[in-house]
Amino acid sequence: MAMAQSAGKRFLSKFGIYFVLLLTSVIVLFPFYMTVLTAFKQPADARNFILALPEKWNLSNFQQVLKRGGYWPALQNSTIVTIFATIGTLLLNTILSYFLGRNQHKKFFNFSYYWFIIGIFIPFQVVMIPLVVMGKTFGMLNIPGLICMHIALSFPTNVFLMTGFVKGVPRDVDEAAMIDGCGPIRTFYQIIAPMMSPIIATALVLTVLGVWNDFTLPLVILQRGEKTLPLFIYNYRTKYITNFNLAFAAYTLSMIPPMVVYLFCQKYIIKGLAAGAVKG
């Protein structure tokens, strides 16, 4: 009797876990399913029941998006901003996090660490207007200014994760490097940085996704008609009508680059997030 009750409890426990996982998967995958499905629909079909399969699979939506005048400049802007913002973010955040993690027992470095991560709790809307004013003052309402602002806004989360990861790397590694004649910079680049590859890959994916998909910051920073892909896609929504089929075709095309980055880095992401967050 006891064994039967125990088996029943295990079954209910497993059933509950699988049900939650299934429900979560449906919630996560539904927007992706809806986006890809609508991208292949005719304009009339796109306004019907969103779960229905297209009566005729239509590739002309993608052709229209690619031929539209503003797509390629927007793609170029998004690519430039994402590449340079990611490089700057990883370079500056890894160096800063290493020195903060190794010197946090000192008051100045400890204060600096908490000064950076307090930004996690400040909504972007609070700093949006000051950023625009600062950008206008220094003539940075353009692509270079957008890159610099993305790098600056990346510090709180990345410093929190990377500093936590560095704390988990034994100090014996640094001491052994010093005995072999390595200075702090050489120790970082040749020894510590390779050991930080999981958290660097995590920061890479988070930065690429954040910059590539960002809508608000380019909206308030870019001037003279410059657009990134999210702003270009928004143009499919007008005052009177929204071209859902073209908009979702553009969404589908814009998902490809970050998905490729994620596929290459996925094995590091969970490991890096867990190590950085727990040890931080």
C-alpha cells in the first residue's frame, strides 16, 4: 500500500513538472509560431485567425521587404551598431570586472562595484531624457552616439555577472602567474580571459539580443531619418492600417542573425549565467 502511494506521488510529481514545462514551451514558442506563419500569408489571410495555416504559402512578402528602399540601410545600421557595441561592451566589461572582482576588498573598488550594479534597478525611462540632452550637447545623436550609449547602458548587468564569475576563479591562478613573471594585464589576457569564456559568451548573447532588438534608444537618439531594423519594421504600421504580412516577414528576417549567434553560444549561456549570478 505504501509503495503504491509512493509511486502515485512520484507520478503526480513528474506529471506536474512535465505539464509546467509543456505549458511554458507553448507560451514561449507561440509568438515565434505566429510570426513565421503570418510571414507566409497573403494580406487577406494575415487578418484572419492567426493560428490558421496559410491557404497558399507566399514568399513574395520577403521579396517585398528586401526590395523596399529602407531595408538595407536599416540592416546596415543595425549590424554596425550591434558589432561595435558588442565589441566595446565585452572589452570594457571584462577588464573592469576582473579588476573589481580581484580588488573588491578595497573600499574604492567595492564602492565602484555597487555604483555600477545599482543601474540594474533604474528604469531606462528615468535616464532617457538626460541621455537625449547629453547626446544633443555633445553632438552624439547619431550612430556613433548610439553605440556609445549602448556600451554605457550595458555596464550594470554585465559587471554584476562577470564580477561574480571572477570571484569564483581562485586567486592562486593570479599568484602562479605573478611567480612566472606575468603582470596584471598579461595575466588577464592570457589566463583569466580564457577562463571567463562561459560568462563572456553569455554577455555576448545578451548584448547582441539587447542591441539588435532595441527600439526605444534608437528612436530617441537617431536623427536625420536614420533607422535600425526595429524602427524600419515599425513603418509597416500606419495610422489606418498595419501590413501584418510584411511586418512579420521583416520580423522573421530580423530574427535570423541573433538566432545564429545563440546557436553557436548556447552551451555556454546557462553555465555562465549560473556561475556569474550565484557567485556574485
